[in-house]
Amino acid sequence: MAEPYLTLGEPVEHEIEIKRSRFICAIVPAASEEEARDFVAGRRGLHPDATHNCSAYVIGDRRLQKADDDGEPGGTAGTPMLETLLRRGLGDVATVVTRYFGGVKLGAGGLVRAYGGAVGRTLDLVVPVEMVPARIMTVTVDHLRAGRLENDLRISPYEVRGAVYGARVGLEVAVRESELGIFPDWVATLTAGQAVIEPGETVYLRKV
């Protein structure tokens, strides 16, 4: 069964200093691996002279995870960054910690604490957004009722994802699992019971 998870509503950045090394942490929402990779590339482009640009990301409800030490000793940077994201229950997020070396070596344990701590302190600055499972429901109605139904959907808690027009109109609607029980009755009231509803794939929406 799909489980809720947390993500960020907006990007956040924070800098800490440890033994003269600067650790600049940026964390952003990322709904796909492509978005995460683009963000990592962008941060490396923004800080090309940094000693390291270490990264980690989690896509979806932990279905895809990746960590990169970017030249730091194996497991001392990307891994603790990723573990911090997971420990906070986050998904659909990407983070890069940029390090400017200050001349003092931290040792393996010190690096783990520095990189994990940079992510943790940055996350302390934001209030996560809860994402809850939902189903894509295809509501098929005649053209006469489709316009009113679509208008009512757009001002409702339900999210219209698309429409297919043919002999009848199929509206693709994302419905939170907690509302699946009442959605058919809501549609039936608006369409005089003339709509056909078919469930589809699971997606995630912000909790309301």
C-alpha cells in the first residue's frame, strides 16, 4: 500500500563553517531524476572552484535514491547526506553540499558529521510538505455535462490532470485516497448519475 511522505515546498540554502571549511547546502524539490540531475549540474556550474560538490537525492517515496561523494573519501559525504534525507522521511528532493576546503582535515568521522549536519541544519529551516497517495480516476461523461463538471472539478479539492475528447469526454482526475469513498457520489450528484468512473494509477498530491 502506498504510504505518505514529506517533501519541500520551496528551495532552501544554508551555510555552516567547520574548522575553516565552508559547507554550503542547497536543497530543492525534485519530482524526477532528470530534475535532480539538472539541479546538481547547476550547483556545480555555480561553484566550479569549490573543492567538492557532493550530492544526494530521493525521488518519489524512496523508490529511487542516489548519493555522490564527488572526490571525498567513499561514504563520508553523499551517503550521510542521503541518510539525513531518509531519516527525515523526505522524498522528491535533491541536495548539494558545496565544500570550500579551509586547510584543516576533518577525518572520516568529521566529514560524515559535517555533510550530514549541513543537510540537517538546512532542513531545520523549513516546514516540510506532506504528500499523500492518490488515484487517477477517469470520469467519462457526455459533452452536455462535461463543461459544468470540469468547472466544478477545478474549484474542488480534486485535481484535473487532463481531458480526452471523443464521442464522450474523459476527464482524468487525481483523487486523494482519503476521498475515494465520497468521490463517486459527488460526481453522480453533478451528472445525474450519468458518469462512468474508472480507477487508474497511483500518484501523490499535497495533503490538504
